[in-house]
Amino acid sequence: MPTIKRSIVSPVVLYEKVKDLPIPEQVEEITKTLVSINSINGTKGEGVIADFIIRFLTEIPYFKQREGSVWAQPLKNDLLDRKNVYAFLEGDKTSRKTVLYHSHIDTVGVDDFGENKELAFQPDRLKAQFADQVDNLQIREDALSNEWMFGRGALDMKSGIAVHLVNLMYFCERVKVLNGNILVMFNPVEENEHTGAIESVDVLLRLKEKEKLDFVAGINNDFVTSLYEGDKSKYIYTGAVGKLLPCFYISGREAHVGETLTSVDPTLISAEINRNLNNNMELAEDFQGELMLPPTCLYQRDNKDFYNVQTALTSYLYFNYFVYKDSPDQVMGKLLVKTKEACVSVEEHMKKQFNTFSRVTETPPATTLDWSIDVLTYEDYTSSLVKKGIDIDSITKKVVKKNQLLEKRELCFEIIRHLQEADPDQKPRVIIFFAPPYCPHNYLRDHVDKEAQTIEVIKEVLSQFEEETNETFKLKKFFPFLSDSSYLSLHDTNQELDRLIENFPEWEAIYPVPVHNIRRLNIPSINMGVYGQDAHKRTERVFMPYSFNILPKLIRTFTEKLLNQ
């Protein structure tokens, strides 16, 4: 199929085109243009779209007249020239109240489009293609309705960027009646490592402390969607789910395949840990009415790179683990219990199998064989090595220096492999640790006066909009997907954070999330998102009547009430 070329409107032309349009049409045109820009995560397109947004912002008369009110923050040591983008609108100078608008500018890839990858960036052409298809009647109906926009990032989340830009344009024309300030921030690298949001913490904290800004809320408009079939509700979230990546380095005792009953097989241990943890609702937190998800296995493999008749010596395993209220220390406690149960189960299984083998083969039962397995946290394991006189820091830092390009999770496993090699005790064991990414959890708390007041403002605004629009709004605590909102505030204590860092190999070198600065920043995190279906899928689409018309008004009204509170 021949490549269909796409043209990208310049930011100058785009601004001139939309500046006098009604707000829904402004959002539509800006969204369509942003979708046409390939800003796939991990490509130079993330820098390209940042430059486009900067140029668009500087066309707005307010910012054109105020040099320095729009700026970029290049990411540290980034080969792709990615950057955070900021724009500061100063209203009533006697008020330091500030609302932060933020969105992410990267998207997932387009491999799901097959040979038609270029169509992913052309909403009109893609919509026409879906209008002709007959295999999915719902998609065809949506494509024919003129209420949906298709395209990569149309939902997640270039329409969100457009909503914030249009609202910023709106307030730029009403500066004199704005009882406070608006800071807009656009971040790259959200779809995997959240590097943009993490590096923005220092900038936001500097603005808060040096410019005396009082951040009353951070409004993300990452997409929301139906949570079950037939669900038409529009969800507003007053917090962000957290994420840990608990990892398991499992070492066993090798043997020839002819003597496997004498071994401790790390793949068997790995399988039993996986069975104990994977999708186990016992490990999901209990927060009534919220979407609570259990751990999910993301990776499982042994260390063998080629075929031979020796059993594996080590096995690696890690999980996606959503966190709502629990601290990292509490999560580690749960993991230790379940892992020890799994290891006892493996030990009992092997004893039983060897006894059966002895009976069948009429050989003496085992008297010296031991199938027990130690279970340790990374913190406890490294402490035990220090007591043996092993220089932990020298080993871990050397591994990091020699493996700068190694995938971050693999680098963590490599650190532990080298520590194991330095350990004179080669006993079978499981070492549990945390690896990137780490997303803090936060939510507005009813028992904190300022946060409770913000919740009341949200309820008041939602009640007003339900009457005006006939929409059904539901207020929830936790945005159910990972987002940059995690890095605006966190609730864990310093002691709990220390437990996280001590169980995270080479935290400062591999994934230095500024957790203590995030605690100082403490911006209430709220998600009022664009609405649509099938994010990250070929059929990704945003519902325009709500996202381009109702949502901008909802965010504006909430902003005004917060600043006037």
C-alpha cells in the first residue's frame, strides 16, 4: 500500500485559524493538528511536539508580550532532545493561588496499525476507513456519527493538551478578573518512565517556594472511559494510583537432569511465587467503591541462554503492583508472607517427590538433602553481606558503571547477580527488591481541611453541571491508570520512603525519584479527563461532544471557584 503523506499545519497558521472560533471547534482543530504530529514515546517526535506547543503558546498575545512566561526545561542527558514545556499566566498579583494544568505529550506506538501506520496520524482518513468496515458494527457506527475523532493520541491524550491550551487562551483574555494564576505544564515520557514529570518536580518546587505560589490543585485531563459495559458515567478522580515493581531474584541449586530430585529448581520456585501472587485479590487493597486491582506478572524467565542438560541456576520474576493506601513497607510485608508460603510449598513438594522416588526405586530416603529456601529483602540481604566483610557499594557502583545502556530492570538483576557471586554462601534463596518505575500514590483526604474543602468545590461544580448537561458524574478517589499526577504529592512518611529506597538497588543512579521534594511540593492531584474508548488500541477515539464542549467549561468553572474560594 503506498504511503499516504500527511501535512502538519504550522503553529502560527494554527493559532490564526483557531483564535476566533467557538471553543469546541478550537479544541477539535488543535487536537487534529497535534494527532498529525508523531510523538511516539522514545522517539525524537517527543521533542518535536514540545517545540510545536512552545511556538503555538508564543503566538498568544499575552505571552507574546511577556518574554519568559513560556519556557522549556530540557531533560537531563537526553539524546532525543525531549523537554518539559511551561506557560505561566499571572492574574491578580495580590493572590498567589495557582492552579496547575498538566498533560503528557507522548503517545504509545503504532505497530497495531500494521502497514497503515501513517493513517494513525490522520484522523479524517482513519475515520473514513472505519466508516467502511463491517466487522465491528460499533466502530462503524461511531465513525459514521461525526461525534468521535479517531487517531493515535486522539484520546490519550492530545485532546487533553488541546483542552488545556484552549482554556489558557480563554483566561489570557480575562486576566484582570482572574483571582490567581494558572501554570500550564506539558511533559514527555509519560507512557513508560515518567521522566518528564519527575524532572518537573524541582521546577514546581522552586516556583512554589521562591515565587510563593500556593498550588491549590493540579488538574490533569488524562482520558477517562467506561468501566463496564453500558457505563455512561463521566468519572472525576481526586487522586492517583501508585505503582511498585516488586522483583524476585531466585537462586537455586543446580543438578544434571538425571538427578533433578536433588536440586532446588528456581523455575519451580518462580512458578509457585507467580501462582501465589498473580491476580491474587487477597493482595488488592480494600477501598470500597474504588477500582482495586491485584498484582500482575509482567516478566518471568530463567537465566539459561541456550540448551544444555543442566537445570537452571537462577530465575527472574517481577510484577505490576498497584498501590492505593499501603506504604512500600506494607507491600513488602505482604510479599514476604506470600513468598515464604510459596517456598515452603516447594520444599514440601520436593520432599514428597523424593520420598516417592526412594520408595519406587528402593533406595534409602534422604537424610542430608535440604530443599529449604531463604527469603530475604534486598535490604536484609545486603546487610548480611556487609557483616561478612563484603564491600557492597564497590560492587553495585561498578556494575552500574559498566552497564550504562542495560535496561533498568535487567540492571537491577545484574547488580544482585554480582552480589551473589561475591557471597560465599550459595544457599538457595529468594531476594525481593523494587525496581523502576516507581509511582507514588496520593488522594484528597477528607480529614485534611484544605483537601476536604476542595472536594466540596468539586461536588458543587459537578452538581451544577449535571443539571446543565444531563451528564452523570461520579467522583472517585483513584485515577485507575498510571499517570504523571503521581509525582505531584505523596502520603508516605520519611521512614516509609527510606524502606523503599533501601530495597531499591542503586536508587540514586538508576531511578532517583525526588520523593522528599514531592512531599514538600504536595499539590492536590485531580483528574478531569477527556472521554473516549479504546486507548492504546487501533480503534482509539475521543468523544467530542463531551470532551470538546462540556469538559473545557467544567475545568474553567472549577478553576474559577478554586481561585475565588
